[in-house]
Amino acid sequence: MAALLPILLCSGCVLTPPGGDLERSFWLSLTLTPAVRGYWIAEPNVPDVKPPAADEVGRACDVLTRMYHANRLYLVYHKQCPDEVARRLLLLWRDAAGDKAEVVPTLVPMDYSAGLRPGAAVFTEAELTGWSSWCEETLKAPAIALYDVYPRRPWDWAVEALRSGSTLPIGWVGIQPEEEPREGLSFVVVDTWGGVSAYVSNIDWESKGRDRVESWARLPRAGVRAVFDLIAVAWDYDYSPDGGSAPPYDDGRDDPLPAGRNELAAAAIRAACPVEAFGGFSSDLLILDAHAKLHGEDLYGDLRTGTAYRGAFAAPLDDIGRVYQILGDER
């Protein structure tokens, strides 16, 4: 599979879109800590997080850019620390990334405490407008993003609040594949988990699951650049019916994505997505950290010490790094 990857990704029918390099990104916590305060609960009685020091940010940035070949980092902030700490951290991440990667502040507009029902607002409109202004004027960010993996939640007000504060492009990280982008967005990061994870056998995925992922890549998203999620944590294939075609939702037993699946999915998505709309690939480290902890592992702890993650989901993460390396070599 590795030998075929350059051919699959660099075929003549797919070209690098105008405007620069293809995106190779990760979503992760700004504070390199698990998502709790302001994410699951609006007013949690939980200890304050321990923000990383400057050298820890530097080591984490080195791992993500040098070992996994990222060129953009979506740093998720959900009020897990005071705003002044978050702004200091964003400046540290920006300085550590240098010319190796872009740093995009990514704000959670609504918490997840109410499940699929609307949760509480994490930020006020005024706070989002202030964040947008600061990100443009002080951080000099290339963009700003909102994060939500649940569909059809009412946070259009958050887009308007960000637009009131700056001229930065606004993105949505975690959009579900068949949901239309909100008005005012410039780019989306598409959550492909259900389609890429389907079927434990790559042969079955090619014959039964590939079409679904390709159909997501072909969906029209007028004027919006689409980046697509590659996967490290899949579902529990041992307890899934029909060869793993549908997920049982048991967070304690989820499996790593089968070897080679990310390469197959990347090739399928890139060939199917209109060239003018295709922006690259991304991957969710929030979920990887959460599942690593269920195995007694600490992804964020590894990043703080400058260590590549070698736990239960290391193989598919390495696959993602190889896809990113080849995309980077296209420059």
C-alpha cells in the first residue's frame, strides 16, 4: 500500500488547487489538556488546567510539523483557561510554528452538555467579536474557525459575531459530510469518520464503502474550500454487524483504523472532489487523546515532551503522517 500511495495521491487527474499548498492539519487542544471545562459542561466544577510552558509548546509543535508533516494547526479553545492565558498560548504556538505551520484559533461556540439538543453558549457575541479582532490585529492569524461536530445546532450568530470583528476567513471544523456550510464561511473541515471507518476489511471498503466517501467529496459547497478528515480512532469492529459496516458506540472498545485505509480514503476523496474545491486533509487529535487515555496513554503528554505517540492508535496516525509527507512533497 505504501508503494502505491504516491501514484494514488498524485495522479494526473488531480492537481494542486490555486492559492498555495494543500492543507495538512490537526485539530487539538490549545492547552494540550483534555476537553472538559466549557466543552462538556458550561460551568464545571473541575480543576484548572495546567497550560503548557513555552518549551512544551515548542516540542509539541516540532512533533506535529516535523514527524507528522502538518502545515496547519487548529488550536481548539473552549474557555478551559482564562482568556489572557489562551492569548499568551496562541502567541507561543505561533512563534513555535514559525514558517512551518499556520496557527488557526478554533473556538467552540456551544457546549456539548445537552447532547444533540442546543447546548449553552461558551462565548458571548461580544467575546467572539473581541477574539476575532485580536486574532487579526495581534496574532496575525491567517484565519479563525468555529468547532462543532454535531449537526444543525443554532450558532449562526457566532459566525456573524466573528465577522463583526475582522476580515479573517472563517471556517467550520467538524462539519458533518452532508450538512451545508453556514453562510459567511470560507472553508470547512469535513468529519468523514462514519464513511472512512466503515468495514474492517479494506477489500469490503473498496467494494461497499468507498462510494459513500466519494459522494461526500463530490457534494457542492459553493465558494467554500473543503478539507477532509483522516482517521486514527475507528469504531469497535469486533462488536459491529456486517463486517464492521455500522458502529456500536462504545468508547471503551473502539479500534484503530485498519492499516492502509487512510491512504485509500485519501486517494478516493482527492479524485472525487472538484479540484477547485479541494483544500487538503485534516485529523482529529481531540478524539485521539480521549481514546488514548482509555488505554492508559497520554497523547498530549507525549507531545509536551517532544515524543511521537506510540500507543494503541499509532499505526493509523503514522499513515496520516505519510499522506501528509507526500502532499508536502508536491510543492
